[in-house]
Amino acid sequence: MKKIKLTAILLIFIFTIATGCISASGKTFTDVKPDAWYHATVGEMTEKGILSGYSDGSFRPNAPITSAEFTAILCRIKSVQPKSSQTGHWAGGYMQSALDMGWYDYDEIPPTGEKYDMPIQRQLAVKILMKALADSFSYDYNIESAKIKDFSALSGRYYDTVLPAYSAGIVGGDEKGNFDPAGSLTRAEACTVIKKALDKYGIAVTDTEAVTPAETEKPVSYETSRSGGISANGDLHVEGTRLCNEKGEAVVLKGMSSHGIQWFPQFITNDCIKAVGDRGANVMRFAMYTEENGYIANNSVKDTLINAVDNTVKNDMYAIIDWHILSDGDPMKHGDEAEAFFREMAERYKDTKGVIYEICNEPNGNITWSSNVKPYAERIISAIRSIDDNALILVGNPQWCQDLDSVVADRLNYDNIMYTCHFYAGTHTQWLRDRVSNAVNNGIPIFVSEWGTSDASGNGGVFAEETQRWLDFMRANGISWCNWSLCDKNETSAALLPGANASDGLSDSELSQSGKIVFGHMQK
């Protein structure tokens, strides 16, 4: 049997605005599009009665599947009857049966409803899948382990099930060879690996009662969220993981980030900001570097920032004031200056709707969330709140805003804050989307305040396919974003071609390949 890597199976997300998926039974899902990589598999699996959608007509292909849902599916495929369970959970009987049959161990999924409803890890999902469906476990350790670039992250207890799954062609690595064993498995991915296992082992499915997913809060999507600027939405606030307007309606912001304002001030004038708004943006982010001849050495850039913020609000767009740490990776390095700056900004804008504070761009280096970033954030948030108790505040995290797991484990105790995630499509792929999904599923509100179509250097690419996967993902989860960057620098991530004049509007001929992709999604 020909092996198909998970590069194709797990990581291809293609956006379309066409009608939803239709299975052979005529079931339509509003969020499974005909050109999506999982369209045929989802249709086949729902037709066979293996997994169903939600009552609102969605399938939520990119949402993580829970331990209970995944295990119950396999129990029903194998006609395993549920045993008596004291948990009161809808899948408690199936979980007990699977535990008794040795599909998983007690410590992997303790018998509580809370643990049953957590997203299942890839390595554990493969173990349960293979224990339930495989007719053999043959593999060559040296051959299969060499295929997994992040093999060191795979727990030894899963060697005897993950490696046979690799050998059988049921699972594989992403484009870099990573399996991401601790990452979550999405509902679309679950359909795919189950189908491959059924086909591999010749298992026919008949008269299977579909597993109906738990009816949790529907993720925000562009279809259910408002766009528009300050006049349409007013002050923004956070409800759960949602960014909402004054009426409590979900809002999605889409816009551009400046490059360093000390280098490219010509692209944050009133005319340029208006041009961005005319192309559909409702937010602008202004990167005020602290180092690199930025604010610490040259306080005058603050005046450039203030002028840009004022013009953004005047143009009915939300403005993000970005304290742009980068080479000074520890935010505590300039903690005194940051507190004084944000107190000044809060005093200036406390009565102005539409101003958002991003208090530390990309913490990095030899720091941690709990020891460095969180204490800094508590200090700066408290300073802002002492002046403006309604301000929306964005908080960065270590590893250039990718260490979301630390936030999940030790979140801040404040209302009306969101945590930032930054990605570059050529470097950050499914593993980071899994972190975002895990954060959102644990009640962490995410704002992608910086992302690019290039690799992390700002060059390479454009990585159009991976960019589309990210855009689909953010769309499905109602995540607001700002693209890096509005400038004409000779690098892939720049939205404008060298020499572009944004002061008289932005024509397609002035947009780079990246700019055309980004501005093409502003109003979608």
C-alpha cells in the first residue's frame, strides 16, 4: 500500500467560498467546502455514520476532537458495548470498556468528565486507534524512528503503536518530518486517520451509530462576527475567548502592522492610513521599537506614533500601540520606561474609543513566562488600569509569542486582555495552530497581532498554501489579525513594492505578492 505523508493528510487547508460539503446521504455542513482537503473523507465518514456534525449545521473540521469522542467512535466501529460507569459522562461507558480492553491506561485518561472532554494528543490517539483496529504491530524501529524528526518528543510508551502506524502508512510527518506527538488531533484529521486504518485493515463499517459531538460554544467565525470600525462597534471588550463590541456582538479585526516607525514613517501618514482603510482594514498596528534607534534612544518617535494613532481613530479604525521589544528580549529590561510610557498613553487616550495597547511585542531569549513576562505584564496592566479600567490590552509571551502553553498553565488574573500569537507561514505551521487551538479550548483569548507570508526572517516564499491554511484557521476561530508589514522594504513580507506611494491610495500594481494575498482577505 502506498504511504501518504501527513503533509498532505493533516496540514493542507484550502480556502473557498463555495457551498458546503454534501455527503452521500445529502447531509450538508456549512464549514466543509468542496475544495477542502478533507471534503471527501468527511463526507464518507459521515455517510458511514462514524461521526456527525453539530446542530447548527457545522462540522468544525479544524476543532480538536476530544478523548471521549475519538474513543467512542472506535468503540462503535468495533461494536463494543458500553460498561457501567460512575462518571455520569455520556461516553463514560465506552471509556470504561476501552480502558478494560487495554486501548489506553488509567493514567492517560483518568475517569473524569473533565479529562474525557480534553483534546486528545496525537500519540495517544494513534495508540487507541491501533489497539482498536490493527491486526498486527510489526515495524522496524530504526527505519520508522528515523522518519520522525521530533522523535525525541515521542513518549517511549507510544513507540509500539506510533511506529507501526508509520510503517503501515496510517500516519506520517509534516513537511519538516515532525509528528508533534503532544499536539491535538482535529476532527478532520480524525476522520482521515480512521479511514486510512479501516482501509488498511479491511474493516467494513455497517449500522454504526454516529458520535454526536458535545455541543460546546460555537467558535467565532467571519460569518458570525461583525467587521466595521469604531463607529460601528465602539469600545471593544473580551467575553470568554471572543473579542466583542459594545453590544456584545463578536468582532473580528483585520489590518496591517507598520514596520519600525523610525525607519518607515512615510507609510503611517494620514493618507496612507486612509488608503489601508479603503482596502478594507479596520485596524492598524504601529510598531514603536524600543531598541534599534527607537524610543529608548530617540524619544521623538513617540510623536510620530501619536500622530499615527490620532489619524487612525479619525479614519474610523482601531489603533494598536505596540511597545516593540525584539533585540531586548526581556520586557523587564525597560520596565520603568514602559510603565511611564503606557501611563502617558492611557492618560492621553482614556476617553478615546478605539485605542488598544500591546505591551510587549516578542519576548525572547533566556526568559520565561512566569519569571519575566507575567510580572512585567502585571506591572504594566495595573498601571494602565489605574487610569483606564476599560482598555483592551494585548500581552505577548516567550518564544516570539509562541509559548502559549505557558499562558494556559499560568494565566493573568485580569479582564479585558488578549494574548498574542505571532507566526510566519514559512516557519510556523500546524504545530503552532495546535498550540493556538489548545489555548482557545482552555479559555485563552488570542489575537494574532503580527504574521507574515514569508519565513520568520521576513524573506523566503511567499508561502501561499501555508498562508491560506492560517487564514482558514483564523477565519474558523474568529481570530483578529494584523499583517507584517505596511512598507516597501525589499523583503517578501512587505505588502508594498519598492517605491510604492501609498499616500494617493493603494492600487493593485503597487502591492507585492504578499500584499495582494493579504488585502484580498481584508473584507472576507
